[in-house]
Amino acid sequence: MNSSNDISTLATGEVDGRSARWAAHREERRKSLIKASRRAVHHLGPDASMEDIATAAGTSKSVYYRYFGDKAGLQQAVGEVVLNQMKGRIREAAQTATDPVDGLVNMVSAYLEMAETSPNVYAFVTQWTPENTSQSTDVMNATGALGHFFDEITGMLSRPLSASLSNSSAALLDIWPTAAIGLVRAAGELWLSSPETPQKPDHEAMAQYIAHWLLHGIQKDIGSVRASTHQVNKGS
């Protein structure tokens, strides 16, 4: 019996066990900090500082810096959780659709509903203002992990529409979904930031509007404007 090897193996096993337990503890702590951050941002707003968030979470700013590096790191960590949940909800919405158009409406509605649940958190994970600078940068472009979010949503949008496009229009699938995402996001964020009034549509009605704009544009409105302009020019 080689007792020295046995002791070495035992010691290695103890070290490995401690490392695994520490890694598990660290991951659980990280998850709890992300959850606390979401609550804090929901109540404090997207411009909450690391110190504000740490205080609301009942810990210190140094703990947050140790786990996330800086505010951009925290935004990315929170964003990965929030946007993965949003992707799952959008995917479920697409699966319940009865046809491609219904799928588009369902996905846009799910996106708006999730963003509306906490506009502050949505803004926190999709808008990044670097500390100590006035320059605003889109966090989707600034961080790789979050940049995949709208890439994946673009793919989700193209699938329900591909069934309704002719072969001659298939090439548009390389262009339309990316352009559509820009409209969905811009319209959605303007809708989120608009004041609550009786005239403001809910997320389902807004999804219907956005889907109509994507599929049919505002051709009827443009036609009315052209007709009016023609009459004015004719009269003058």
C-alpha cells in the first residue's frame, strides 16, 4: 500500500471538493446579486449607480465590482438573464400562432409585454452610458453577449414570414427581418416612453399596428397625402 499516494489523492480530492463548493457558492451569490439588481433598477430607474444598486441590495459597491467588474459588466449580466427570458417568451408566442401573420403579431406583442413589465430594467440592459462620460452607446453593440439578442429575434421573424413569401421574394429574407427589427425596437421604445393617456394603445394593439406597418407600410396614408398634394398643386 502506497500511503503517500493515498494521502496525495485524498488531499487532491479535498481541494477539488472545496473548489467545487466555492464555485457553486459564488454562482449562487452572483445570481442573487443579479436578482437584487433587477429589483433595485425596477424601483430606482435605469440610471441608478452601482452604489445605489448595492445599497438597495443590502451590500457594498465593492462586492458588485468584485463580481461584475464595472457597471457595464453588471448590465450585461442582468441583460443576459432578462433577454433570455424575453427570447423564451417570444419563442412561445411564435409557436402558438395559427399563420405567419399571427406569428409576427404574437412575437411583437410578447416583446412589448415583456418590456412593459419593467421599462426601467429594459432600459438598463439595452442602453449603456459609460461612467464618467457623456457618450451614450448601445449596449447591444457594445457587448457581444447581448448583441446576439436581436440577431436571434431577427431569425425568429424571418421564419414565420418565409412561408408566405414567393421564391422570387426569398432573397428579401436577408434584408427584411433586420430592417423590421429596427422598426419594432424603435416603435416599441417610443411607445414605452410615451405618457399614459386614454389614447395610448396597449401592447396587443400596438403589436397589431407595428405588424401592419411591417407588412403593409403606410401606403394608404401616403396615397392620401399624394392625392391631397395633387389637388393643391392643381388648384394653384
